[in-house]
Amino acid sequence: MAIRKILQFGDKLLNRVSRPVKEIDDEILKIIEDLKDTLNNSPDGVGLAAPQIGILRKIVVIDLKKEDSKPIILINPKIIKKTGRQESVEGCLSYPGYEGVVIRPKKILVTSQDIEGNELTYKVDGIVSNVFCHEIDHLFGILYTDRAKKVYKVKDSD
């Protein structure tokens, strides 16, 4: 489909709350394909939320870039349960060249719809929990920098 421009830190749209998807139609399917194409074009990224390409809809694509896995599509995701705590380093395609130390739940339970409208449940932990939380936060206008204990410039970046 299309590789979209990823909005950058400071863009006010990144701080807005997204609207739920009411109907999974051709427009929504095109947004999902654009998210997948844009994420595939970003070798360092493992997740992308619709607000990051300027679309305020509750859609996320997660691609852990493992050989045996395909992208996870989350439509109207909700975190229903959180357990434990873990501290890790996060970055964001909307804030290249920076990382931050963030505390997230160690395990989460998430409900979401797939592209056919079926409800799915994901139980994730560890780093995958961080990715889900990070991307779902984008749908509520929350950036990892809002949660970070510390944000710093990555030494390798310009």
C-alpha cells in the first residue's frame, strides 16, 4: 500500500486520544496495510500505532521481526489485567535518537479485535508486554517520555 510519514516528538497529534474503530471496512484495512508497510520500512521498530502516522483511530501493528511470526494487528485493544513490574529501556519511532528508562507491568492481558472483528485475547510478558503497553499508550496520547524515569540521547545518533 503506502509508507507513511511517522509524526515526530512535539507534534500535538501524538498527544490526542484516538477514536475506537466502529466498523472494519476498506478504509481501516488500508490503514492497517499502511501501518505494516511503514513499520517494515523502519528496521529498528517493532510496533506502530495509527496516531504515529496521523490517524486518530485505535489501531496498532506489532511486528517482533521473528522468522516464524507474522505481524499482530490490534483493533480497539484494551489492557484488562496487569501484574508485576519491570524496568526497561524503550525507544520510539516518533522520537528517534533518544531512549528512556520506563517501568511497565511484567505481564498483561489484552483484548482486541482482529481484521474480521473477532475478539482475541493476548497474554504477554517481558519485553513483549512493554511493546504492547507502549503502543496502546499511543492510542491515549501517552508517549513513553511521559512515563520515563529518565530520557537520554543515544550516543550513536547524530
